[in-house]
Amino acid sequence: MTGSRSDLRVVPAALAVWAAAAALSHAAPPWAFGAALSGAVVLALGWRRPVLAFPAAALVVVAVTCGWRVTAVEASPVTALAERGTTVRAEVQVRQDGRVYRAPSGPGTVVPVMVRVVEARGRTWEVRVRATAFVEGSQSLVTGTRLAVRAELAPADGRDEAAVLRVREWRSVGSGPWWWRWSEVVRDGVRDGVDHRDDQAAALVPALVAGDETGLSDRTREEFATTGLTHLLAVSGANLTIVLGIVLLGLKAVGASRRVVLAAGALTVVAFVLVARPEPSVLRAAVMGSVALAGLLVGRTGAGLRALAWSVIALVVLDPWLATSAGFVLSVCATAGIIALAPSLARRLRWLPGPLATAVAVPIAAHLACLPVVTSLSGEVSLVAVFANVVVAPAVAPATVAGLVAGLLDLVWAPVASVPGTVAWGAASVIVAVARVGASVPGASVAWPWPWWTLLPLVPALGVALWWLVRRPALTVGVTLGLLVAIVRTPTPGWPPRDVVVVACDVGQGDGFVVPTGPGEAIVVDVGQEPGPIDRCLTELGVERIPLLVLTHGDADHVEGWRGAVRGREVEVLGDGPSGGPGVPAARRVRLLSGSTLQVGDVRLEVLWPRTDAERVPPEARNDVSVVLRATVRGHRVLFTGDLGEEAQRGLGRLHPDLAADVLKVAHHGSADQWPGLVERVAPTVALIGVGADNPHGHPTGAALDELASHGVSVWRTDTSGTVAVVDRNGRLVVSAR
């Protein structure tokens, strides 16, 4: 009974500390100190009642920590210099390994650093504040390295950092302590152990062992996201659980004493953090992995939850900004789900062999607990996540352990390291294959159209339904098979149609259009706001390669779904206009201005707008610099007009007297901001409107629809017809709706 009361005391305290850190780490310091004072009052009045006193004491600690940390950042001279855009000389130490990114101007490296010394305007300050540095080119900058830099400061994006450093000159002035050098040697050994294989499975092994995902392609990352395997691409609690479990169980098997086992466990955790780097995800893994293992070994839900609650309190007190980190939230939710639900769920699956019951119960529990968080991040619910995690579970441990053994053997006898390296590669190949197959099925994920919090009442309901279902083997197998059939369902008969000219994908309130250019490839014009709808549309059309991706302008309902478009697909050329767009991974990037022409297969594209003198514009004006294209497909012309408004449409008409096209993509989802003369100049047979059902803008407007009707144009809308394909039938245009 005492243990139960302790759980009731520490769990609410952890939730209170977590909520306070989430709010106060992003608030002004007076709010934090006010919260600390309030907690102190509650503590003074209720110190005899542990249910009140313990959460109040924890609140005081985290509030003081938040206020102190935020005040230190705001009062730092680095923050003041950043607000003025000052160029400084500084000495910094790398906090986390640099990560290379791709930009239109070339590669660059982003490096989290700790600023130690800063010099500007004849003054020198010794400081200790976090910052992020951007260095030109692809640089190998590892944790612990000390750098002397000349950099231009800019305000930081978050409250946990004092500045952003745009580095102009830099040189190394120290390699850091010996333990970082040793850990880098081990990381190199892991990479060397699989370097005789040159594929994505080989690149996955360093990610599993040490969180080194630099060799992974964007396609692989997207496939892992779709199938719910992203947690494998970075070090997680599961990785530590595997390594720690093998070490501890091995020592117990040879009769080691309790002290030896505990000491070996502690050393394993320290070595794990050093090799995988002390990034927030790794620190979470060090705590959460240990807690999950302890909870499963002890077999008592209360003990595991109590340890988890203490871990949450310790972590957010040490670093309050973890409270709103997506990785931290996912770690806590997954660990809580595994501890609270997995053991009892495995017991109810007693009609399965014991190891298989555990392998099924753990990913189900973790996925169910994380469902609202994952949905809030992606806007999608993955239907293959549980299946994918169950299938890859047997391969994760061999890939991790063999990869680590390869790294250690490389230190003493490099030729032998390739043997366990090959074992790790084989296991990783299974994981990569599951991700690739899972992401390719039509129903891999579905968009969740409502706010993420609407899933909160649904998760307990799903848990109760699952609890009832798993005791009935026949029904469980039937429901599982039915869900699998729904996920890998065959396409609708007759879809995709033959001889497609253009497809208007149903991406909700936004634009997403596809022009096929050959078997398995197509031009894509805009991608909607969410990744799921455009991915499903392209999958159903059989598009595996995008020779040209056009983003007409930078509005979210045209560009934010780009991750779905590139999911499992190669983009050869990215074309955009003056308003720019996201950094979509592509082999080449081109600026599209009036007068340009492009040839993709048999499709000819003319860029009609914006004018060649168009400059970058503020967000409120970017509709009128939308890229306007006219595509000639199978002898038919299609005019894409982006979100062009009335005045810009008139300018388009003055610049190009000939705007004739057979298919018109109606500008701005059929808003009222239309030039009446445009429909007459284009004289289309078919008009397509990308628009979401019940959108708050009233699109398409009656005026726009009346104008089209007055010219006898056949209007097709994605909100009422779904995905719409315009096809060629012996020279005549026919419309087919999905």
C-alpha cells in the first residue's frame, strides 16, 4: 500500500513539473519566479500533506530553474549583440556533432555550440550560453571540438539559445577531452565495419548503434516515417535496452555479484552516451531505456511508473526546454505505454508463444500511447506502424549488437570487423525492406482531418476495445487480416485511367496537380498542405519518380505537403518562383520566370508569369508572383494559374495576348479575386478547382462559378468529386473522378 501511495504522489508531481516547464521555459522570467512563489506558499501551507507538498516542492524547483535559465539567456551580452546583428570573434565548443544540410547555394553545416568567449567592439566577455552556428560547406565537426570563429550574430529562434552564428571564418583550437576522441574512434569503427556494403542497409547500422544517420537518403527517411519506424533512425531507449540487457544478463549468467552487475550497468550507460553523443534524444534514451528495462525486469507497473516519473522530473529540471521537445514527449509516452500496458497485454495474448506475445504487445502499447503526439506532428495516422514494428523487432537487436561488436573489433583487428558487420548489414536489410514495402502500400497512412487532441478520448476507447479483443483469438486474427486487406487494398477498378492529360489530386484546401510524362513518372505542380493526401494520390497513379516538381508560390496550402510528394520518390528538378519555398531535396533547383521553356519527356512547358524583373516579395503579396505554366500534353494545353489575383491576371493578359488552353486550373481555389476577361481569353473546355470541403474562405465563390458557367465551361471541384483526371479519348477530353 505504501508503494501505491508513493506512485500517487510522484506521478502527479511529474505531470505538474512537466506542464510547468513547458509553459515557463517559453515565458518571461517574472512568470517563472511568480510560479515559484506560489508553489512555496502551497508548500508552506500544506507541508503536512504529502499529496500537496511534494508536487509543490517540485514546482518550486522547476520554476526557479526556468526563471534562472531564461534570465541567463536574456541577460547575456551575446543576446544583446545578436539583436544588433554584430559581427564578433568568439571561442565556441561543439555541443553536438555538426549536421550537413543542402541549400540552393550549396551544402552547409549546422552545429549546436556553447559560446565560451565573445569579443566585439574592443570588449571581451567570458560567457556560457548555447547557440547554433551555420558554417559554409560540408564540415566534419564533432562533439567537444573547440573553435575560434568570426561570425555575424542574429537573434535565436528559441529561448534556450542566445544567438545564431553565421560563421565567416573558423579554425580548430582543440579536439576536446580524450573521451570524445575515443568515442569518435568507436563511431568510425562502426562505419568501417559495414563499409564493404554500399547501400541503405549499411547506412542504417551506424544510425542504430550510434545515432549517426548521415548516410541515409531522404527517400529512406520518408519511408521510415510512413511506416512508424523513425525511432530506429536515431538512438532511442530501445537501443540502450538491448545493449544493457545483453551486458547484464551475460554477467548474471556467469554468476557475477550484484555490485559487479550494477557497476557494469552504470559503465554501459556512460559509454552509450559517449558513443551516441549527449544529444537530448540520447540523454532521454539513457534514462528512459534504463527505466523501461527496469520496469520490465521487475514486472511491477508501479515500480516502473514511479521510476519514469522521477526521470521526467530530473530531466526537465536539468533542461526545462525538453518539456516541449517532440522527442522527449514521444519517449515518455512510449515508455509509459510499454510499462503500463505491454506486460498485461502480453499476458492476455497467452494463446501466442511467449516471445511472440511480447513482440506484439510492446509496439502496440507504444504506438497507442504515442498516437496523439505522432498525429500532431505529421497530421497522419499510420496504419502499418504496428505491423512494421512487429516484423522488424527480431532484426533490431542483431543489427544493433553486431554493429557495436564490429565497431569494437575494428579497434583491435580491422579485417575481422567485417564479419559482425555483415551480420549487422543483413539484419538492417530486413528493416529497410520492411520500411520500403510498408511505405509503398496505398493505405500506409491516412490523414487525420481534426485537431490532434480529438484523439485523446479515442485512445482510451481503442485501449478498451483492444483489451476486450485480444482475449478472443479467432476474432483478433479476423480483425487483423481485415485491417491488412484494407491497407494493401487493390486500387479502384479503372483507376488510374489511361491516356491521362492532367490530374487534380484531392489534397483538401490546397492545390496538387499531376501531369504524367511516362511510365512511373510525372510532373507535379504544388503539393497541398499535408503530406498524406499528395502521397496517396501519387501512389495510386503509380508515380515513382518526379522529373520536375513545381511550387507555384510559398503559401502553406501549396508547399507544406512536399514530404509526401518526395516520400519514396526521386525529385530531379525543383522549380519555384520569387516567393521561394521549402528546401525540398532535389538534384537541381531552377527559378521559373516568364519566357522560360522546359521539355520533360513529351510534355512542353511555357512559363508565362511572373515577369523577369520580379523580386522576392513579402508573404502578403506572394499570390501575385505565383508561377503560371502552360503545359502541352498529348496535343492539349493546360494552364496552371497558382493563386494569381485579379490585377496580376490582367498583367498576365497584357504580357501574353495568347492564353488559350483546353484545361484551366482556376486561380486561388475559385476566390472572388478574378479577372472576368481571363476565362474569355483562355476559352477552356474544362476547369479544375483544387478546394477543400467546408473551407472557411467560401471557395469557390458563386461569382467565379457563374463566370465559368456563362462561358459553358465544365467545372470539376476536388471538394465534391475527389481526385479528378482529365484524359484523352481519341483527341477528345473526358473527365474521370476518383
